[in-house]
Amino acid sequence: MDILDEIKLDLTNEEVTLSNTLRKAKILASKLQLPEMINWLKRELEGYPDKHTIPEYRISKAVNFGNFHGPFYSEMNNVILPLYNLPDSIKEWASNIIMAKGIGELESMLKADSDSFQIKWPQEAILLSRDKIKMSNGMILVDAYQPVPKIFIAGIIDNIKNKLLDFILDLEGLDINIADTVNKQKEKDKIRNLFNINIYGNDNIVTSGENVSQNIEQVKPDDINSLLQYINSLGIDKEDILSLKDAIKSDKEPTPGTFGDRVKKWLGNMITKVSSGASKISFEIITKLIVEALKKYYGW
């Protein structure tokens, strides 16, 4: 039985943990020499390092609850918190459940007796929200949390299984000898495209490494038009390209090796957008290429 058949059987066997199946998939990714897949599997197994890298299927709308204490030992617990009056930074964070934990932890949570779990608000967020969320009789917010239902966690695991199974089935449909992909760029590009379609929802062919290396040469130091033309070739929306142009013009001359504040913010927005699958190229490739193009523009 080859590695593809093993992974298919595991994905359709409820007795096999997804974490074990993903470790087998890492062996396949290594044989395919597919860094996008290796990185995705690493993050799914170990957890995502920050919110900008988390894919859309690990994010859900949140409901927030708070506990209030007041004079004479008065209290009100499990009160639904309105978000409209909160500072933007807190409102953005509190609007969504963002599940960054590795698959092993999620599987352990599903086995627990509790029907739901809690993500606690940071103490700093509670302090900053007290003046915006007030109760009668002088009660103040002392604790806040987001309930995380088991069905959301189960949905993440099921989503990953379906994505990986679809990729395996499409890979078999290519009728490619895995051993032949090592020295055949065209075969690698086909497989990379299938991976991006099934995992990130990307239905466009990924630019090959050779073409990318050639295209980035068009970016000239201090020539914003050459930079924007290259960014456009990556499939970035025109609105985002104009935002980058404004960000570059608004920033003062950055310190070598460090982007200005507006460009940093733009990059953060793009990483969030790409990680949700709303792009014509994979997360790892697009973030690397944009950064390299900006560095070339700045002459670093």
C-alpha cells in the first residue's frame, strides 16, 4: 500500500486521529518537495504562530460574556457584552473566535466532558473596556470570555480532513509518479496548484519559481511604478495596490531593513487577506514575494 492509499484510509477511518494522519501527510509533502504543504502541516500540527497566518476555516464569529462586580458584594455574571462602543483594536479582536491551537490539542478538547470551552479576555482588554461597558449601580467589568462550542472545534477538524482528502484524490487524478516530480518543474507546479486550490480555495495556477525570479527583476530601486506593476502581476486587487502606493508615499524614508509604519500596516492587512484564501497565489509565496519586491524597491 502506498502513502496516498494510507492517507485516504486514515481520513475515512474515525478511529485514526487526524494528528497521526497529518504526520503521514508530512512524509508525502517531503517526497513531493512541496514547501507550502510542509508549512501548512507544521502549523496545523504545532499551532499557528499569530493571527495573520490563521486560515479562514479556523475563524468564527464570537459572542462575548462578562462578569460584573459592584458595591456591597453585588454581582452580575454571564452578561452578553455589546461591542459597538469598544475601542477598535478590542472590537476587532472580540468579534471573532480565532483558534490557533495545534490539531492534537483540538482533538483532546473534543474528548473532554465539557460541551464548550472559554477564551479569556486579556486583563488589558478588560481594563480598557470598563469605561465603555457600564452596568447600573456602579458595577464594573471584572472578567470577560468567549465561549468556544465543541461543534466549532469539530468543524475545524472535519474541514481539514475534507481539504486533505480532496487534494489526495486530485493528486491521484494527475497520474504523476511522485518520484518524477523531483526534477520536473512543470509537474511540481501542477501539484502546487492543486494544493492551493484544495487548501486555500485558490483556483488560479501558481507562478512557477523560474518565472517569479525573472519577473521580480523588473522592480527597480526607487521606481514605484515598476514595483506596482510587479505587485499587480501577482494578482493583487487594484484597491490594495493603490493602498500600497499611498502607504509608501505617506511613510518617511524608512530605516534600512525596516519598513515604515504605513507599509507595515498594509503588509499586515495583506497577510490577513491572503491567509483567508482571497488571493491568486499561495500564502507563503505571496508574502515572501511582496516583501522581496519592497526590499528591492527600497534598495536593500
